[in-house]
Amino acid sequence: MKAFRSGPRGRLLLAGLLGAAALLGAAMLLGSTAAQAQGGAPGVTGVPGLDALLPPGNGAASGRILQLVALLTVLSLAPGLLVMMTSFTRFAVALSFLRSGLGLQSTPANLFLVSLSLFMTFYVMAPTFDRAWNEGVRPLQENRIGEEEAFARIAEPFREFMAAQVRPKDLQTFTDLASRNFPKAEAGEKIDLRILIPAFMISELRRGFEIGFLIALPFLVIDLIVSTIVMSMGMMMLPPTVISLPFKVLFFILIDGWNLLVGGLVRSFF
């Protein structure tokens, strides 16, 4: 390799490669400059400018960019919003208590429980989602309203849903806690979302634990009965849960537990 570079053919080939690289770099520089000039000039074909990449609208380019950034931010926070402002919490807590009451560690799987909670949430929240879309999102996309008005219209259906489900005691607690930082709401004025959302979450956790207690109680009775029988028979080394598990599963099947549980959870919101 060293002899090849020091020979006449090697020096000639190296000079040719350097010259071709220089010509290629100059062509790329001139091409990018021409493309930028063509993209900014109206009616000239070439690389599209920033205005062509943004959605059409009456606002300026910076305003449309802010809209896109806000949309991406909302999409990244969508799972948290789904948990905070919908019925997902109650469903997830109740189904978790069901699995614990049955004594099963991984059946049904977490994926199944979360998916079932999501579909039940979509069923319960369908009127709220439809109203938020028709009154807020669609007019914003059609440039009939601004961002501030769209936010108010989108939040209003969720505000009404949470206000109908929140417990008055929890709402009063957060109202008293926020009295030093937030202005006091007048009679007939809408509740601030910074107060309503945490109060709604606490209320949903409470109701979820109440339903979970009612779910776990029959299984606890079965465990107590089986434990008493096993101890009276002198089988000290046999875990009672091994025997009680089939009876709990059979009991849940005989009463059509999935239908009762899912139907009761959905009806609790209406």
C-alpha cells in the first residue's frame, strides 16, 4: 500500500479522487443554495418552504407551530389524562381486587385487565368524548374558533362528568386547601379544574376500594370455611389456599361473576 501511494499511478489516482470530491462538494453547495432560493420564491418548483409544510390556516407560521407543539404535548399526556379525568381508575381498582380475592397472581394477565378497563372506559365516556370532539376539536380544526375557546369547550364535558361523580366531601376538602392560592368561586361559577381533578381522583379511589371490599368479602368467607375444615381434619401442612382456589373459581363461574361485575361497574356511572 505504501509503494502504491508513492508511485506515479498512486499519486495520479489520489489527485483524481481529491478533485472529484471537491467538484462534488461544490455541486452540493450550489444545489442547496438554488433549492433554498426556489423554495422561497412563489410559483417556482423546488423544495417546499415552511409555509407549505404547515397546515393551512389564518394564523401565522409561528402560531401553527405552537399548535403542533401543543398537540404533541397533549398526546404525550394522554395516558395520564385518561386516568385522571375518566372512569378508568374505578375499573382498574375493582378488577385488581377481583384477582387478589381469587388468589391468582397472574391470571387474568395485567394486559387483559388494563384492556378491559380501557374498553369499559370508552363505553362509559363515549358521550363525553363525542361532545368534546363535536364542540371543541372539530371547530378548532375548521378554524372557526381559537385555541382558548376550544380548550374551554373541550374541558366542559369532562368538567360536567367529574362534577356529577365527585363526592361533595372530597370537593370541599380540596376547596378549603386551595382557598389560599386560588380565588374563591362565586355562587354559580364553574369549579376550577385544579380543584375538581384531584377531588375526582380521590372519590374514584374511594369508590373503587368500596367495590373491591364487596368483591373480596365472599372469597374471604370461602377461605375461612376451607381453613376451618382443613384445621379440624388435622392437615396442618396443607395450605388452605390450595383447596379454596378451585371453590372460589367455581363460585365465581356459577354466579356469572364477570357479567355481574362488569355490568355493576358500568351502571355505577349512570
